[in-house]
Amino acid sequence: MRGGGLAGAAALAVALGACGDDLPRDEICGDRRAAPGFDVDAPFCDRLSTYGLFSELSSQTPATGVLPFQVNSALFADRADKDRFVWLPSGEVMTWSDPGALELPVGAVLIKTFGFPTDARDPSAGRIVLETRLLVHRPRGWEGVAYVYDRNGEGRLAPEGASLEVAWRDGAGAQQRQTYLVPNKNQCKNCHEETEGVLAPLGPKARHLNRDGADAQNQLQGWIDAGLLVGAPPRDAWPRSAVSDDPQSGTLEERARAWLDISCAHCHNPRGAARTSGLDLSITAEPAALGVCKAPVATGRGSAGRKFDIVPGQPDASIIMARLESTEPEIKMPELGRTLIDEAGVALIREWITAMPGSCAPD
Amino acid sequence: MLRLRVLAVIIGASGGIIGCGDNLGPCDGVVGTCIPVPSDASANDAQRALLEATPGSTVAFSAGTYHFKTGLSLDVPDVRIIGAGMERTVLSFAGQTDGAQGLLVTSDGFTLEDLAVEDTRGDGVKIEGAERVVLRRTRVAWTGEPNATNGAYGLYPVQCKDVLIEDSFVRGASDAGIYVGQSENVVVRRNRAEDNVAGIEIENCIKADVYENTATSNTGGLLVFNLPGLQISNGSDTRVYRNQIFDNNTLNFAPPGNIVGVVPAGTGMVVLASHRAEVFDNDIHDHRTTNLGVISYLTLQIPISDPSYDPFPTALYFHDNRFSGVSSNPSGDLGAVILLSLAEINASGGGVPDFVWDGVVDPSRLVGGEYAAQDKLCFQRNGDGDFISLNVPPGDAQLPVTDLAPLDCAHNALPPVTLGSLGRAAR
């Protein structure tokens, strides 16, 4: 049934390509396009398949020209796994930038799909695909939205988000049941506005991308070789973020800072949504801004009765641990995107604070 | 003006008021684009309305109680959210499972009118980084007993500019009922704050007028604070006048570790490390610990790692206030220091003075043993309000002082806050 639909769509897409923007939305959005395409001036279509970004949605097989990539450390998303892709309009390229995201041309689309293995012990059992988020570079800036998959495997536009029940088996074979939250459009902004009022990509930064991809080739080098990335400095000058859960990838300090960078710094930076707290967890933050011996400001119950964000050597006296170890809405950090505890992240930050020298006793 | 027009439309539309009012939709009478949120709407429906709103439009909630388990957010500029009245339209977040606030607003030109937000897990209504904010006839309440599990802030604009909060009611916040942080040009007037830890708190703000409010039954009635480590570092120019601040004797129920946790039960007003404040024509009475406290951040003994921060209160002017009702049983750490200080000068018999100053001064500002005229702490024409400068830190060689003569000075009146950008909305 699916194959028949695709064949029909291919024929229609030819006609659509010739007609362009004057068509009403239904027709622009029509059936699946033969090749990836995105009208940056049109509102989001109701169905994800319209854009032709995948040759097969269920397996997340990208269409030709849709480039998969991986990042060194990832934001915990309630144990969901993620597939990441970028699509560039024909003939357009990415331009090197650091420490912010690579500069992507207008028309670029970042694609991230969230899912769970049906049974993590058995890849052949398949995957539960929940949602795909698009971040589109429109002429006036980036815009993000989520598509939630219906029972036919079609992604449906869901600007108001969704709450989904998921059942899967983890690597130990344990049955997991959880409520998975798809963010609404404003919540996309809450994370992606690293600078207030400016929606921007987070993952495609040189330090996160500087690693081997699925093809065992360095991703940045691969894009440079393919003529898709220009302006890069010599390779020995590329930054590289540690992999938070790989001790071989960096020191404890480097891995902890990489984790804070990817998990917290999109809000906790001097221009982000959490700037009002005075807590800066970005990769360049100094210890005082990082929360060492810093009294909280507007923490409410989030303080857990503790006096400082970080007390060196004392994770259980540090507010940051109470935040990471909570699932209560007004206490947990990150504030969005999780209802579970990131056990690996908690262990890493605990180890980091435990090893931190110094104290918060008055002089 | 707008209200009159609404009324006229209602009368015109119904052709006779009796029996027709309940049939009106929430958008009836609203001028301009209006998105109704029917009384059976889910949180998702309400969120969709807030996403679909366009600049200049109104999102109108019906009379009735909405039960939302997830927080709402607005990021479209110049949107007004209205209800049918702060006792008639209730957004209840009891049992909330997601969202650190009831309503989070991140866009300029926001107006909230005539509805209530109840029982949020975290803050009630938070507005971050917005210019032109009006909160009017709104109610934020935690409906149970005062409890550390209540949300922190009721009405909570932070890093905003041109803020008006008026005719609103806040109850039960485990931090501050009305909390304005790191904002500029702020008017807080004719509100009522009850049963919160702090009734009204102005923190690290520049230019705030706080007047004709009532703060009662909180732990501390009204706080003007300056804290270190924030982007707006040294707040100044606060006017506090014609407020009724009385009987704020509720036990402090803030979660430990929060700065308001230092406020002892029975505190009328506290000025912490603020600069240029004029406090006048207030009625402040019946507080167990003190009617008025002025303290330095150093007294809190919390390390300061912010070199730009000035921990010393300067240029405060208290005049023409009416104080009454003292106790001999002050509470908390501050209460203990007050009792010690009173004993040191054999003044325990008279009860706690109305005005307690920690007496901590900035040595670098001293000229001939006292502050220059522009930095002084001044206290004039406050009836028979009495005073003590504490011996802080305890054991310091300098004895507590109760003589008001050194405080008999004046500062120039501070100018009123103008909310020019709010235009008609501010009237």
C-alpha cells in the first residue's frame, strides 16, 4: 500500500515542482515529493512525508542528499535514541563557525528523529519511531516544529506538542513503560534560543561534530571533501568536545564540562533563558559563574535545602545534584525534555564534584 | 475606556441584560482579533490558542475552572490574555505533571487580566525578558495551607522593562507572592499579598514604585533586596509609599537554602543592600520581630564572588511612616541578635524597636566616622517610631545605639516612575 502511494506521489511531484508557491497550501503540501524539498516561505505542511526527506520513514532511511550526522555528547531525552540529519538546498554549503553552530544557508533543514528500540537486545525487532523535529532556516530566521507519527507511520504536524505512552525493552531485557513528551513550539524555543530572541541550531557545532560518523570517516572532513563545508581552519585547529560517557575521550573535567555544555548551557549562558539565575554552565564559564560556592537566587524548592549550587567535594551538599536527581517539574533540571533521571549524567557530575578541590567555608 | 466599551457591546448585543450574560462567549465584546478558549478546553487546546495568537490579538478564557496538568507558554508579542474575572475564571494546575510554571511568557507587550492561576508546582505566572508587561486584576494562589511545597513565586516578572502590576491578589507562595526581579521601570500598586513567605519583593530593580498595597499575614510583608551574582547587579531608586503592612507573623515556610529563608517571622519590611530608596507614608504595625529592618548582605554571611556587587545599603530615606505594635519576642537569627543587643544596653524592657538596622557600614565610604550626606541612612518624622543599631557582628567593640539623632537627615524626593511605553494601558 505504501509503495503504491509513493509511486503516485512521484508523478504528482513533477507537476508540483513546476507550479511553485502560488498553489494553495493543500496542493503545495500534497503527497510526498520525489526529491527532498522545502519551501522556506510556506507554513509547515501537515504531513512530514510531503518533504521527501526520507526514502522510508519507518526505518528513517534518508533520501539522497539528506546527510546523517552524530554528535560527541548528546542531551538526555528520556532514554530515547536520536537520528540526526541535515539537508541543504541544491548548490548551497555550510560555512565554518566556532564556538557557535556552523553557519547553515537559508533553506537548510535540520532533522532529528526520536525513537526507542522495540527490544534493545534485538535490533531485528525494529524501532518505535515517535517524532521528528524539523528546524528550518527561513529567510527571517530559524523555525522549529515537531511531527508526531500516527499509527500509519505518517508524521503529523504537532505544534502544540504531545504526550505519548511508550513500551519497550531495554538492554537488560526489562520492560519499560513511560510517558514521552513531545515539546510544543514554544518549548523548542526554550532550548534553541541560546541567545534570547534568536532561535538557532545547537548540535551542529564544530566541537560536537568533530568525530567519526557511521562510515568511520571524520564527519567534518567528509563534508569538506564533498564540498559541503567551507572555511574550516587546518584540521589540527578543530575543537573537539569530549564524549561524556567515554572515559577514553577526555579527562573527568573535560567530560563533565562537555556534559554540562550539551545538557545545560543552551539556557545557562549569559544570553540564554536562564541568564536571570546568574548561573553559567557554558564550556567557557569560570568557576564562580559555574556555580561553585554560588548561593541560589530564585530557586524555590529546587534548593533542596542546600546553600550553594556546587560545593567542591560534596555532591550531596550541591544544589545542582538535587536538580539532576529530581523528576519533579519545579525542581528537575534540565527543565524540559525529561521525565526520567539521566543516571549516567548524574554519575558523571557526582564524580566531578567529588573530585573538585576547595570548599565553601567563609575565609 | 475599554471596559466601558465592552459593557456597551454586551448591553447592545443582548438587548436586555437579564438572563443573557451566561450565554456570551469569552470573546464577546472584545475589540480586535480574539481566540476563545472554551471552558472544557484541555491544556493542549489552550496551548494551541497561545501558539496561534497573532500580535495584537486577545486570548479569552471563559468563566469556570480549567484543570491543566501541563504548564502553558506564550511567545507572541502584544497578546492579551483575559478571563471573566479573577474569581470567575480559574486555571487550576493542581496535580501538574509538567512545566515549571503555570504560565511562562517570553514576549513583549503582554497583558494578563481578570483570571486566576491556582496550585502550580513551581511559579504561577513568570514573564522573562519582556518589555511592556501589565498584570491586572489577576489572582495567583496556592489554595492549601502555607507549605514549602507551594510554588516559589506568584506573579514573577524578571529582566523586564516597563512593568505594571495592579489590583491583583497573591496567596501562599513559598517565596514571594509578587516578585519583580532585575527589572527596570516597575509599578506595583493596589495589590494584596497574604500568607506568602514574602508578600511583595522588589529585587535588583532599577526604578520601582510600590504603593497602596496591602501585605498581611506573610512572614515578611515587603522586601527590597539587592543580591550579588546577577546581570542587573545594583538595584536602586525604589519608592515605597502609602502601603498597609501589618501582622506579617506567619512562620517562615520557605524551602531551606532560599534567600527569603533568612526573613524572620514577624517582619514588616526589609531593605537589604539597596541604594536610593524612599519609604514614606506607610502604615507598618504589629510585627513580632520588627516593623522595619535595614541590613547589609554581609550580615547574611554568604560568600560574595561578584566584584561589581555593593553589599551595603546606601541613601535610604524613611519619613512620615506610622509604626506601632512591638513585641518582646522576636524570632529567628535576627531576633536573637536583637535580644542580645537590647540586653547589652539594658534596654530589654521596652520591646523591640520599630526600626532595626544592623549598623554595618562600608569603611571605604566613611568620612570622619560617618557617611557623606548622599550615602546616609535617614529616618525622619516617623511618629514615635524607635530605633536600634545592632551590634553586628556580635561582640564587636561598638555597642548598640538607639539614638535617632544621627539619622535626622533627608534626601531629595525620588521622581515617580513613568511607564511611557505602556501608553493608555498604564492609566
